[in-house]
Amino acid sequence: MAKPEFWKNNKRYYDLKSYWRNLFGCNVHKLSIDAGFTCPNRDGHVAAGGCIYCDGRGSKLRQMGTLPSVTTQIQNGKKYYAGHADKFIAYFQTFTNTYAPCDHLKQLYEEALSKPDVIGLSIGTRPDCLAPETVSLLKQYAENYHVWVELGLQSVHDKTLQFINRGHNFQQFLDAVNVLAGCKLNICVHIIIGLPGESDADVLKTAKTLAALPINGIKVHSLLALDGTIMGDMYKNGSIPMISKEKYVALTSDVLEVLPPGLVIQRLTADGYRDIFLAPAWAGNKLDVLNSINRELERRESYQGIYYK
Ligand code: SF4
């Protein structure tokens, strides 16, 4: 099987930029928005303390003081990308962006959608935080806009989800996919490679399981140890090893090989705040990680989807 022609890129996987160029014929960028949400896994509604790798500080904007309005954040984002993007997706990114009454969500989402050149939404959330009225609202938007729901999952293995204190299990994720699928909404799933206690086979099982589901995109992150988190403490006291760059590159390549060729790869690296970043050091050079993954696929004469069944 040859590399799919519809990718129209020089990569060995179907990246988000190429997907949007195919779909809209222009450059599209996400504009990150912190709309002031918290998370039910932090405030005691589902659990307290959050996922063990979550730093709990929200966005840099939130740390700087009063949060600017959605409108201001969009205006600032558009200025930042001026000359590099023609259209924009409003990315409600910080914490759990469906964790509020539907009326409040509607007001925020529509403030974003009313702005010129904003052609859609990307809503970051958890599988257990999708009220029926919120799902209906998002489905309505998807009729006229380009809408993604980004579901944090990290692993299909319940033992891992328990260990990292996700506050939901794999079945709840499957229920969320069932509720969101079958309409014009796009589903993107987040996974983490390098989670404590996971074998290579566990990671591959996560990828193969997702490959069989009606999802449209994936974000792959490396596990980061951040200061002030439980994971950071575990790293500092030597109770968990961090994945090496070589291992991460090899495993990410394995994952890409079993995913469908049409699944959009939204991300292959992780971000963490510089001031609290502990490890692994190699994760700080995102470009090097991306180039290394592409080179590894070249070395294997392989690409995304080569082993997809
Ligand atoms: S679900 Fe997201 S925001 Fe909530 S605790 Fe976990 S990582 Fe943090």
C-alpha cells in the first residue's frame, strides 16, 4: 500500500494542517481560549486533586489576573497569527470546557462563533461531562460550522485510568463516543504514551482499540513530570521512570502505523509550562521530536495506516 495521495503533505502521517487545507483550501489555525472553567475531577464533583499529571494552574492568562473576554482572546489570537492563517477555530482549551449549564456554554460558544473568520469550535472536555442538552447544542452547531469535541482519555486500560486518577473508566469514554458519533461532529481523542505501568503492548492496544472506533482525530502526548503535581513528586522521589526519546519515537511510530490513514493527527508532542517542567528533558524540543518520528517512519519505509486493518 502506498502513502495516500489525499494527504498532500511531505509527512508520513496526516497532519491537521494538511487536513484543513484539503477541507477549506486555506490555512486554518486554532485560537486557544480560557473561558474560566474548572474541572469536575479537581473540584470534588467527580474527584479531588485531578489527574496526577495535571498542574491545575489553568492558562498563563488566568495566572496573570482577570481573564480577558472570549472576544478579546480571539482578537489577540488573530493578531498573533496575522499573515499565517485565513480562517480560525475557537479552541476552548483550558480545563473542562463543557462543565457549566448549557445556557452559559451557549453564550460563550456563540460569542466565539460570531467573530469574523471563525469557522468553528474545538471543545476540550472529559467523557463524563457531556450533558444531553450540551451534546444537542454542539450537534446543532456542527450543521453549520466545523466542530470538534476533544475527549481526554489517555489509555483504554482501566488499571491505568485508576492509577492516574482520571475519575472515569473506559466504558464511560465509549458511551461518550456513542453519544457524539453519527452526526457532523468530529471527535478527537487524547492519549498519553509513557504512562506508569503500561507496556508497549498496552500502548498498542489503546491505538488499535481507537482505530476501530468512529473517531476523526487523535492527539498523542508524551507523559510530562511537572513540578507541583503528584507525577512530579513521583519523578523527584524516583518512584517512576520517564520514557526515553528513542522509546517514545518508536512507540509513537507503532501507534501511527495501526491508525486509519484518514484519521487526523492533531498532535504528536506534549506542552508544559517552562517554569514547572521537570522531565523528560528531550520533550522540551518539540521540533526535534516531530522530526525524529518522521525519520523513524522513513527508516522503516512506513507511514500512518500501513498496518491498519
Ligand atoms: S481532566 Fe484535564 S483538567 Fe481535569 S484534572 Fe484531568 S488533566 Fe486536569
